[in-house]
Amino acid sequence: MPGESMVLHSHPHWWYFWKQVLSGIGVVVLIVLTFVTSGGLSTFLQWVTVLAFIVWLLDTVYEFAQWRTTRFAVTDRRVAYQSGLVRRKGVSIPLNRVNNVNFEQGAIARLLDNGTLTIESAGETGDSVFENIPGPDQVRSLIFREMDAHGDSRAERDAAAVARAMQADQGDSEAHGSIEERLAQLDALRTAGAITDEEYAQKRSDILGSL
């Protein structure tokens, strides 16, 4: 958005590919078994290995594309998330609607610095859960920091708006006071006979026309 600054932008943690890594190890095991066996069993394993490799390769390419099109971002105004290769989905949470941010890490996730982030927000969407977030505790602290900065900036803008409104009201009051003084001076001139009634009426009309 115009005037919006990016604070954090990331793809899911590499743990996102754990299934592909395990299945890849299984394919390697099949390849080794193919070379150490002979006869009809070897031929069968060759077909199984080729089929398994093709399935593994297609799945890995698809998941990599999914990973590349999944983005988590924090700006100075909101938290945003997008995912999906063919069917896209996304969520955008303004910082001023975030109520709380929680994260969860298991034992392995702590070692890998990976975890799940839950953002509680006001509105119909409720809680938003984001998985495979790198450094979830740092991201949580970053969001809170941006929330504080956003609140301070908003307070400054509100204070400036109030000050401008007060200055405008003061200017209007001063303008009205000046007109009242001019009318009083005009009455004094007529009373003293310094101007005629026609001149008084004309000047009074001019002063009131400036309102």
C-alpha cells in the first residue's frame, strides 16, 4: 500500500519439506535395493523404483511451488499472509485490530527454530493460525513492537488533527471577534456623526458580507 513499509517478509520454514525428505530417503533405499538384488525381484524393484521416483519428483516440484507462493509478512500497518499455487487465499490483519499474539513450539521445533503463530484479532475472522513460521518468538516480539509504534504514530496523528481543529476554531473566534469590534467602531462613528446613515448601512453590509 502507498506509504506502507515492509518490516518482515518470509516463506515457510524449510521443515515444510520434511515429508519430501523422508520419501526421498525411501526412494534412495529402493535404488540401493535394485542394485543389490538380481533376477525377477530386481526387475520388479526397478519398476517400483522408477514409479516411486516419478511420484516423488512431481510431489517435490509441486510442494516447492506451493512453498514459493506462500508468504508471511509484517508491515508497519498490518500482518499479511498469502498461499496457494492454483487456488489462492490470504488474510490481512490491521495492527490496530490485533488483540494478542501466541506461538507454539515442540521439542524438535525449538531445535529447528520453527513454530506455529496464532494471532487473536477483533472481528469476524477470529483467531488466525500460521504454521511453519521461522523464529516465531522473534516474530511475536516484532509484531508487538510494530503495534506499539503504530499506536504511537496514530496518537500523534490524532493529536495533530485535534490541534489543527483547535487552531481553526480559534481562528474563527478571532475572526468573529474582529467583526464585532469593527461593527462597534462603525456604530461609534455613526453616533459621533462622522458618517451618514447611508455610509453606515453600506459599511455594515460589507462587514457582514465577509462572514
